[in-house]
Amino acid sequence: MKKVILVFLATCTLSTAIAQKEVKYPKLFYKDSKTEINGLTITIDNAVSTEAETKFKLKITNTTSDYIIYKPEESKFVINGKELKPKEKTLIIGPNESDFRVINVKNPQSNTIKSYSFVLDGLYKVSTANAGISVPDFRLPASQNEFKVGAFSCSMVKLYKESDATDVKFKCAYNGDKIGFVSPAKVAVKMPDGHEYAAVKVGLFANLKPIMLMKGQDETFNLHWERMEGGSAMDMQKVEMMIKWNETFTEASQEKIKAETIELQFDEEVSNKQFK
């Protein structure tokens, strides 16, 4: 009988000790992770769970020449067999650029979950290496302010045309079913000397980066030319200038990237430091 009692007491003592070691953290922290996907580096850091939610910062570094679109609502958390969808806004990353979203879902007692999966889905690549749409030259001063090209509708909304400089602003909308691109850097102006001159970057008119448009979106862009050599024959206030669109307007389809499952693991060391 004494042996039975001693075994029982030892078992109770051990169970009590184990229970005492179980720590309930107000916040659980997780280890950072890095994943390589099709020329993209996906970094997850600052992952934390509280009593009401779990979240982390998801950074996408794009080392390709394509645009990357990330639609967070197509991703999902898998927590104890339950699937939860985030609701963050779409993220667009240009070629050789990076950006991030804080991904968040509400989930009761998240601070008891020491590991879960995140299925990274909703990544798309959009190639910029597409043939341009043919567009008639645009005369300055304009005979008409509006023109259409494929699924694009454009209008000239502002013109400054003097001897020393020409500034012109256009607004373009895209109504196609793909992705529309407007590339101001490809625009040139043909002058009376027969040569074509690219738009230049200066002051407020420095942004000539490609513009990506979804269906129903519109955007404005500015083109700027400085005084040109050639005397009165090249006086921009007096002569006719013809805008050559070249391959400024293009369309491209979205190509979906295969989903990737990322495991988030409890970081005991960090959690204990924060708990103290």
C-alpha cells in the first residue's frame, strides 16, 4: 500500500510540475522566415499572436523585369485545421522593387497557437515585354484633345508651349480585360528638322516610370521638352510638333504563380524575453 501511495504522490508531483511549467503568454512570437519563389524573395517577420488575432509583415522583393501583383484575399491561414482569409488591399510591385503588407486575421485565443501554416496564394506576374499598340501621331498644338487606342481612352488636359519649353499633360483610362501599361519614357516628339527627341526628366516632370492600369482605372502623366538648338526653325512656340507614341501603350495578361505554404514556428526565446 505504501508503494502505491508513493507512486501516486510522485505522479501528482510530476503533473503539478509540468502544469507549472506551462506558460500562458499574452503574446506569442514566431521565427522569421525567407522563401524564394520565381525570382521573388518572400520575407515574413514581426509575426505575433495575441488573444484576439495573429499577424505578420510580409515583404516581397521583386528581382525580375515583370510587375508583380499580390492579392492577399487569395491567401489563407491554416490554424488547427481551420482556414482563415486575410482582407488586405492588393499590392503591386514594380520590376526590381520591393514592398510589404501587414497580413492580419482575427482569431480568438491566437496566443495559444505555437505553430500554423500560411498558404501564400494570389501572386501574379505581368510581363512588360509586349508589343506596343499602334497610335497615330498627336499634333501640338492639338487639332483635337482626345484620342482612343485599343482599350485606352486618352485626353490632353494641359499644354504649355513656349519657345524655351513644352509641357503637356495627358490623362489615360484603361477599359480592357487584361492589364494596361502606359510608358511615358517611350514617347518622343518629331521636330521640323526631322529628328525625334525623347521627353526629358526635370522638376515636377521627372517621373517617366511605366503606369499600370487595371480595368476602369485612369492616371495622368506629364511630358516635358527643353529648348532645342536650331534657332527660329526649332522655336517650340512657333512650329508644329508631332508626338510619336512609339510603344507607349501595351497590354498584358496576368500569369498566376504557384501557391507556396510557409510554416510559422513559435520563437520561445523571443516570447520569453517579451513576457519578462
